[in-house]
Amino acid sequence: MKNDLSNHRFNSLSRLHKALGMPAPVHPLVSLINNADGTIPLEKLPSPHILSFYKISYKMNFQGKFKYGQHYYDFDEGGMFFVSPNQITGGHVPLSDQSGYTLLFHPDFLLGYELARKIKEYGFFSYSIHEALHLSEKEKDTIIAVFQSIEEELRDRIDNFSQDVVISQIELLLNYANRFYNRQFITRKAVSSDLLQKVEEILQGYFQSTHSQKHGLPTVQFLSAQLNVSGSYLSDMLRSLTGQNAQQHIHSHLIEKAKEQLSTSHASISEIAYELGFEHPQSFTKLFKLKTSVSPLDFRRSFN
């Protein structure tokens, strides 16, 4: 049987509503599905599938264990997921409780508004399913209130001001998510600190071995794959703990290793650059000077 996702792509909100046995959306580019009572059969959507629009889902209850990084945790508070257009969704263990809210909006709905550009800055749209936002009771009430405001606007007040109001509510929802994710990094600090320690161990091992000579400089994608988290989540988590994103952590380890080599060995600058994984010595010199304000040669001379 041909493995083709083309039949599982939803290019319009109308087609998605039809697949769920729901009436057509009031607005062709934005829809809020209120499934607070769990009666809408969201589990009937093909898995996996692709949406051509943004999706923000809040699930009221999690049942059982969910993977979070390298560990499994039990969650019974509400949680949120964020999906950007054209991402493959599904293929994971389905949630046993589908009650909650789902906001869907096409990128075209944002055209002409600053949010069309700004939305790409919200990293959680690139997080994985096991990096959901887990809400406290107070946060849950805040999020539900925003969903209900959007629902009321779409149901009762479609006029010349509706788009302005709904987009402002979407941005409010995203800003709350930013705040609550930052809280999650802090309150789950034991998990985050464990992840940070593993980052340090992986990078230290990489530069102490011959990996860099064989495979080049470590990338954020390599690091996140080793830790079983998305690159965006890893960077945001590290930034919340240390003020540095994943790429900056890689550069910090790289510069420390370079300083060690420059101060203790007689290898040439080019040899050190190649050993660290640089394809061109000039790239190494440029990065080293950017990070330390001195060239590798001047740094070495300071030890003579």
C-alpha cells in the first residue's frame, strides 16, 4: 500500500470540520473547537496528518505517563500543544482524554498584522509532543478565559473589528504561553538541571574525542538528538537556566577547548582549527576573536 500523506493533509478549516462531523466554520481562516465535554471525536483524525494552519490545543486532563526529555512523568493537570503549518502531527501515543479547546488559524489570517512576522519568534511551535506546557490551576483558568473570549467573538460578533480583536487575543494567548513556559523551566528545575548536566557531558566528550575531526563541529541538531528533545526546546531551556542558548553553549565549550590547546600544545593554529572541527582555519580565527576579543595567535603569545 502506498505510504502517502497527501490524503491526510487538511488545506482548509472546512475540510477539517467536515472530517470531524462538525458544521463549517463561521470564518474561513480561523476556528475555535470547544470540546470541553469531550464529545467531538478528535481521535478520528488520521494519524499522522498535516495541517496547513496553526494549531493551539489545550487538553484538560492527561491520563497516564508522558515522555518529557529522557524521562517519563505522570501528569494530571492541563496541558497545551502548539503546531505550526505543514508539520506532521500524530504518530504518538494518543491522549486518552480529548476534552479541551483547539484554536486553528491560517497564516493568511495574520497578513497585514505584526503578528504575521512575530509568530515565528515563538519557539514552542517547534517543540515536540513530549515538551507540552503543563498548566497550574490558576494558569488553566487564564488560558480558558482567553479561549472563551475568542469563541464568543467568533460566535456573536463577526464584523469589521473581529479580526483585530481575535488577533489581539491570539497574541495574548502566545504571550501567556511564553510566561508559563518560563515558569515551567523554573519549577521543573530538577529536570532542567539534569538536562543541563547531560549537555555539558556530551559536549565535553565530543571535544575530548576525535568526533570533531571526523564529523566537524557539533550542531544544535546533534545535541538535541542526543538528548531526545527538540532544538528549540533545548535552547529555550538552557537560556532560562544560564542565559545562553544551545549554540552559545557549543561555542563556549569550543572556545575553552581552543584556549587549552593554544596554551598547552605546539600545534599550529591551522592544526588546532582542524582538530576542533573547522573546515577552514579562518573561520576558527574569526569565531575565537569574536568571543575573546583577541586572535588565537595573540592569545598564545600571552603565555610566552
